[in-house]
Amino acid sequence: MTSIHDRLPDVRGSYTANDPMARHTWFGVGGPAEVLFSPLDTADLAEFLAACPRDIPLFAVGAGSNLLVRDGGVSGVVIKLGTHMKAIRHDGTRIIAETGASDADVARYAQKAGIGGLEFLIGIPGTIGGGLRMNAGAYGSEFKDVTIVAHGLDRSGKPVSATPAAMGMAYRHSEAPADWIFTAAELQGQKDDPAAIKARMKEIIASRGDAQPRGVRTGGSTFANP
């Protein structure tokens, strides 16, 4: 398929050669990924990382909502987490979400489960993984406020876990190692009335609609607050 494809390990997920990144970004632009890998689950990703030659560049993406890809494309392997790794569950008032899950889907899941405190996620375009990487936030809350612990894999496929403090999460910033690929997050909410949560989410959606265009190619806010 490509010059590097023959060097990649067998996986249970899928490889796609020369996959246009325009198909995987909200802005709808970007040349081809040399190879796009969609892991089936965390174990599949771990096995891939352990066996993938170290000289092959890797780049993980979720929804591609804050991503501009050059027309020349991306060399190496783009790891697309949002295809399969998007399960969400809860234990009491704790949400456990895989990082391919969209922020909005997690907000809606929490609302139906009567778990408050995560409403702000409805207004953030993107996935849980991207939110962890940049400490995304909106409407007075950010990921570091609700994250108990983030789980992931390092470049060799070994499991890693860290709290927001350990990752140095600050305004739109995280000091997590660049080669970590987040696979899941444990988020803390509190018991609340589903109807009240839904009302707050509607307010956030309305506010976002007033401030930013709908139905167009946008990744939300472009600049950080000074």
C-alpha cells in the first residue's frame, strides 16, 4: 500500500493508505495521511505501539476540530481514536469515557445519568482526548476542574496514568509528555436533577449559537484569552 505499510504490525483495527485528512478535520482541509490507523480498542493500540518501528512518525487525532493539516499531508501514521474508542460509562457520579468520545456525547450521557458539573462539555467541539491534551474549557469550567485521572499509553505501548496536577494542567495547556496517547479519562460530577442539567445545557448551546456560526467549518474559538 505504501513504503511504510509493509513495516507496520498486524492489528485488529484497520489501516488506510493515503487517506485525505480533509475527511478527518472540521475545517475540511488537509492532504493525505501516509497511513491512517483506526485501533479497535486500547489493547489493539498498545500492541501496535509496542511493535511499530520507532523511526515511523506517529500523530494521534480525535475529531480534528482544532486541527489544520497542510496540503502536503502527514508523513507516517495518523492514529484516529474516534472511530472505535468512544465508550462511556459511569460509576456513581464518576464518568469513565474513552478519549475518542465527543465532549458533547459525554455531556449528554451525564445529563441522562443525573450527573451534573459536566454541562460545559456540550459547548466544546472535539473529543475527550483533545480536551485532556490542551485542557479545553468553556463557560467557566475546564478539563482540569473535573478530571480525576487520565489514562493513556506511552510510545512503547506501556500504560500511563496521571492527575491534572501531575500533568501541569493550566489555562489551555498541559505538560503531559508529547508521546503519550490518552485512551480514557475519569471525570468527577455530582448528583443532580436531569431536567435541571438539561436546562443548563440548553443555555450553553444557545449562548454558543449566538456567539459562533452554526453549520459552517469552524473549530470554535481560535485564540486563547490574554
